[in-house]
Amino acid sequence: LNLEQYRGNSNLNYILSYFNFFVQSFIKILWLYPKKKYKIIYTHNMPDFIVFLGLIPKLFGCKLIHDVHDLMPDVYKSKFQSSFANIIYYLLLIQEKISCMLADKIITVSDIGFDILTTQHNIRGNKIAIIRNFADKNINSNIYYQSFSLQ
């Protein structure tokens, strides 16, 4: 898709840019799925609700993996400060929870992300795999990749 990422300061335009991306991507997936018959759809945030692009394929047995690199509600809260922004923050928490419920598996890149998702955002920990995202494996000698099954 030939879309630019919104980088301005408008709450409404920020949200609309994600909505525009979602609608165009959903149409593209619906067009491609009958031809490709995807077995797995891998999404990564932001936005979290992008996992809903796989809703129709999931109904036909496709597995959904959602990669949470950034905690969208927290990123939004740090970017926008207003009473309206607080309402959006709580709506983003709800959409994150629903998105994670739809996903068959969730990936995050750190223990901190895992802890925030499970304790502060109330996401079930048994769906989350931590795949650490370190540029240099010498930074932490205890790096491991947690495997998971989609069954």
C-alpha cells in the first residue's frame, strides 16, 4: 500500500491515519486470501487492531500471530496530553485487549513488555512469547528464544 505514516500532533488525524491504513489493508487481504489461502498471518503493531485484518482468514483456520513491539496505549499517552487523550488511552487499552484475545499467539520483545502486558494491561501470559530483540547477543549472555506452538 502506498501510504504515509502520520507524524503530526492532531489526535483525530492520528486515529484517522490508522483507520485509513486498516480499511485499505483489510480490502487487500480480502482480495488476496482466496488466491493465497494463508495458513498464518503475522501482524505487528502499531496499531494493535491490525490483527483484525486476519479475522476472515481465521474463520477458515488461519492462525494469527500478533507482534507487540510497542505498547500502543502507553505510546499514545506519552505523545498526547489532554482529557480527550486520557479517554483515547483507555479505549486503546480496550482495543489492545480485544486484539490480543483474537490472536492465537502474541510476541513481545522483552520481559518489561511481557510484565506490562500481563500485569498492567491484563493480557493472558500463556499466549505471550518473548523473542528478545537485541542487536548484539553479547549485551546479554542469557539470551534465549522462547518457542511456542500454534496448536
